[in-house]
Amino acid sequence: MYLDGAKFHASVEHNRTDDDAVKRDALRRDGRRVWSISWDDVQAFISNSLKAAVPDLVHQQVQNAASVGIDDPRLKLLWGNPIDFLIEYLADPDAEVRGDGAQGTVFAIVNPGRHGSDALIKVKPGSFDASLNSFLNGTQADSESDGTIMLVPRNGLSGLPLIVVADPTNHVATTGVLSVLDDRHTEVGGPEHAARWREWLRWANVLQFLTLPRFGHQMPMRMVEIWTRRSVDPLVQSHIPLSAPAQSATASQIAELTPEWAVVRDYTDPILAKLIEIMAAAAMDVPEAGAEVGPDQSIWQVELAWLAAKVAVVVDIDDDRDQWLANDGWTVQTVEDENIPDTLARDLKNAVNGSSK
């Protein structure tokens, strides 16, 4: 949790939001929740007369649209004071309302209204990174007639740029947002920048639930990037799912999977997409996506797991986790780019069925 004062984070004398963005991005990529609270939030929380100092994050029209299908009064806390939002989270960290609410909020701001009405932009996967960088540089990307990725320029109520992205053929699983604070020295110091800075912090609190709705349920095809204009090449080290053509599934491919297997695909690393299709076609038992393994004092996640058979699929190397799995009698397959999915699927099927052939 960060308690941010404008004087020491977003002022002419101490303009450090670019460094704040780097540190908090690293924590989110490590699977941690990051909460940013400003001094205005604290004042509004302890004083009824100052509550108006923290206006709702989104317009009432967006709130109404985002609330459709979510019958949970806690939803409104996403758009209110971040301290109330934090307290509710600590009381029930696994509640689905935050993931559903973040998704609904992003979908709702796409509709033209108080959060912007610019036309959507279409780009090819190969141009996607460059398009995102253009927004980071304060310009707007050009639309490509044969583009397959959608970018929708929108903004917060303060004017903070918010770029919503998705593959239209699979928009629920691929929705992402780029938030960009203009922290150039020429912009810092006035009320407009102060309002956008506070909103930038609050959007980050909400958007972290877009890619990680609940602990252990990561959606790797989604993207959340929270940066500033002074951030140095922020996307170089980032995983941008929609930038690779092979990661965009067609509507016919999506329809081939049963709902159970579709959930597995949506909640695992895109590198496993072809493997999952093959296993689904072979009528294998459906694995658990993002399963947790390990003793009570050390819990790790694996991409796929057949818990009863002690078979797991991973896409990275973690010496402690891998040693524990080996000692506990697990069969583990590590997936890399050069893996042949047909062979890997056969090996996994044999392992799950208890065959050594």
C-alpha cells in the first residue's frame, strides 16, 4: 500500500511518478495487489465535510452500464474513495465483484459519452506495440484498414488518457487498458495535473482486477499498463499479448472448445493455446488452470494441473517449486516455444492416465 502525497510525488519540486510507475508495475507483475492512496483520500475518509473532495471515478452513466448483471452493493466501492475500496477488499479478498466490476467498467467507458467519443482505431498485431507507444508519446495511432486489433481512445473524468484494447473476435478474454499520465515538467504543478495524477492512482487500483480478478485466476490474454509520459521504454519489458498474430484466436477456433476448456484457455498463458486445443479434441480430463501447489508455508501456481494424477504443466522455472513437485511425486512438463504440442499432449495424456507408453 502506498500513501502518496502530491508534494513528494507529483509536484514541481518532486516529480517522481515515472519511478512510481516502474516500482508498482513490478509488484503487479509479481502477482501482488498494489493500492495507492492520496492524502485527499485520507482527508475525505475521516471528514464528512470533505467527502466531495473524492468524486466518483466514473460518470453515473458508466456506473449504470457496468452494474448490469452484477447484483452486489459493494460494486460502487470500486468508484469511490480508495480507502473504502481497500477495507472492503481486505474483508473479502476472493469476492468476484471486483473482477466483474473492473471488466464492466472498462466495457462501459467504451460507449461514447462523458469518457470520450473518439472513433476506434484498428491495427495489425505487428503494429500494436508501436500504436501503444504513440499514445505514450502523446499522439494518436493511425488506423489500418486491415487491422484486427481494436484500440478505443477514452479518458477519465479529469481528462486522463485511457486506451481500451481488445481482439474483437474474443473481446472478453483479450480486453486491456493503457493509462498514461502526462508528467512532463511543463505539465506538473497545476490543478489539472493534480486531478489527473489522483485519478491515475485510482484507475490503477481498479484495473489490477482486470488481469487478476481473484488470486490464482490470472487472465494472461488481458493487458493492463499504467505508465507516464516520462516513462522510459516501458513496454520493452512488458508482455503485450495481442502483439503476436498467433495469440489472436478466430471465432471458429473459439467455438470449437467446450465452456470448460474455454475457461482453461482464457486463464492460462497464450503459449498453451494450441496444446489446450489438442487436449480438448482428444477428450482428456479437464485440468485446473492456475492451480496452487506446495506445502502450507509455500504456495506456488502452475499453469495446468491434474491434481489427482499429480501431473502439472509450467511455463517457467522456479527451483523451489520444481524441487517440491519432484519430491512430492509429480510429473511436470515445462512448455517452451520449441515444444511440439501434439507430442506434449500425448505425453500428458499418458501421464494423467497412468501410462508409461
